[in-house]
Amino acid sequence: MRVLRTSLLVAFLTALIAVPVAVAAHGNGPGGGAGGMAAMPGMQLESPAALGLGGRQGQGPGQAQGQLQGQGQREAAPDRPGPGLGAAGTNGAQLGGRFGPVGGMPTFRLVCGPSHLAMDDPIVYPGQPGKSHLHSFVGNVSTGASSTAATLLAAGTTCDSRADLSAYWLPALIVGGEAVTPTVAHVYYRRVTASPVTAFPAGFRMIAGDSHALAAQPLHVAAWSCGRASGIAPSATPLVCPDAAESRLRLRVTFPSCWDGTSLDAADHKAHVAYAVAGICPTTHPVAVPELSIVYAYPTRGDATTVLASGGGFSAHADFMNAWRPGTLERAVDRWLNHVGQGGQGGPGGRPGQGGPAGQPGQGGQGPPSARPVPAPAA
């Protein structure tokens, strides 16, 4: 009898041990040990190390794809720096960007801290330091009047992907006669076209918005806002944001998503690109490229004195010089913008989400391209 009781006890303990082992084995599907958690909503997807974006080690493609499809639809608050900023970020952060649908469209997002202020513009006034109005730079820490793709690739970045050494800048915000540096910039790369997108070539440059505008620009190009929690609709002019938590001034500038396919720049720095209409590029600019949309968040609510260094509040514009490490942007675009969404949310051709006036992200899905305007990331 004692032998029988001992045998039963051993069998019971063996069964207890086998249960967690079986559960762990079930979670270890293709792509890594977290496969069982991949479909949980709201999970952040860090960029994979295979793309050179500094992602977490040990994450396989199956796990990454599962997390992408299960990602929550709300991006992080634009006025809160993401991981990788701070002292480490100024020298090229170790963590990569975030990936998932925004506004129902395939997207990857970088978080970039402020770098410096300077009266330089390497696109409009190359080699002429001090020639331009005051600019606020994020991304590459070396951007100056004489910057080129080669010099940028040799420097560091404030973005949370060390693979992106591109330069991003816009006219400085002036409040009460003083320049206000953005707290953070969220840089979105999205596919908004029906056709697959092509990565920006090395040395590519462009400007979005009009530095000489004396009247309101379209909100899909430039929009001021105070954040979702404020309940304030986007505006073509600077706002005075309410005195409430999470209510701070933001400026969103969105670049064209179609390219002529040959020119790295143009005399006006705009003619080589065009905006897509209902997800279709014009015949003059047949090559679809990622839509670059940047949300700058400021540590101020603004007041009646708020203007841009380029003049007034209508002159919002932004500049971009591509300096991604060779091959990295191509791989990211191919994987995260062109080959995502099969059976999940926000795949190529998915309809944009139902957002509010600020273009808040909604639920993406399968289907033909929408004829409605594609909402931009929330400002």
C-alpha cells in the first residue's frame, strides 16, 4: 500500500511540473517565446534588430508580425519623450521606432528629441550660415548650413533609432519674443497610397508647407492643435491651448507622398514631389513614397504673441534631408509599409480609421483604398 501511495504521489508531482512546461511550449511558436502574447492589444512593437534599428534581441519575425497586428491604435502622447531619448538619445539611441497602423494605414514612427537652434538652412541656403530665419532642428545633431548626406551619416541623432541620421527642421516657435524648443517630435512614415511605396533615395531632400504664406494653408499640410484631451479642433493658425492636463501646443506638418522618380531635389525644393489624391499619385509624379508626417510638441500652451520665426502663424513649413543608413530604410519600408496587414489591421489598401477632426487613429481593415481623405497622425 505504501508503494502504491508513493507511486501516486510521484505521478501527481510529475503532472504538476508538466503543466507549465506545456504552456511554455505552446507559447514558443515561430518567432519567439512570446508568441502566446502576440495578439494582446496595446502592445508596443520595438523595431527588429534585423532591420538595423536597434530593436530588442531575441525577437523573431513571427513574434514581431503578431505584435504588429495586435498593436493598439493610439500612439504615445506627443509631449512625452519615448525610450531612447535623453543623454543616450543625443548620441543615437539604442531602441528603435514603433510599428503599427495609424489612421488605418501601415506606419512606423520615430521619436526624436530636440537638437539645436540655428539660423541655417542647408536646403534653401546651402553653405551660407546665418542666412535663414531661426530654425529648430531635431534628428541629426550636426545639421548646419553646409550639411550633406555624407556629413549627416558621420554624426549622431536625437531620434530613438540610431539608423536614422536624417535631418528634420522647421521654423522656430516664438512666444513672448523668445524661442521655444519642442519637447519632442514624433516622425511618422506611412503608406497612404494604393500602390506599394519606394524608400527615399540617398541624398533626397524636400520641403512641405509655405514659408511665405499669408493665408491659411490646408490642414492636411500644416495644422496646429492642443492634443486630443483638449477638445480643441486643429487650426491653420497657432492656438492658445486651455489650461488643462496634457494640453500643450502642437504643430503637425505633412509632406507629399508622390515623387517624379528621378530628381533628388528641385529648384523650389517642392516640384519633384506631389500629394496623392484618394490614395493615387498623379501621372507627373508616379512613384509612391512614404508619407512623412511630423508632430512637434511644445512645452507651452501658447498665447496671443505666438508666431513662427518665418513670420506670423500661417508660414508653417518643414524640411527633410534623408540620411538613413544605407539599406535600412529600404528594409523597413518593404517590411512594415508594403508587406504588413495580411489578415490584420491596417494592411495595404485598408480603409483609414474613423478619427475626429484631429485625424485620430481608428480601426483599419481590409478592402479597397478609400476615396475619403486619409487622416494624418493626430497633432
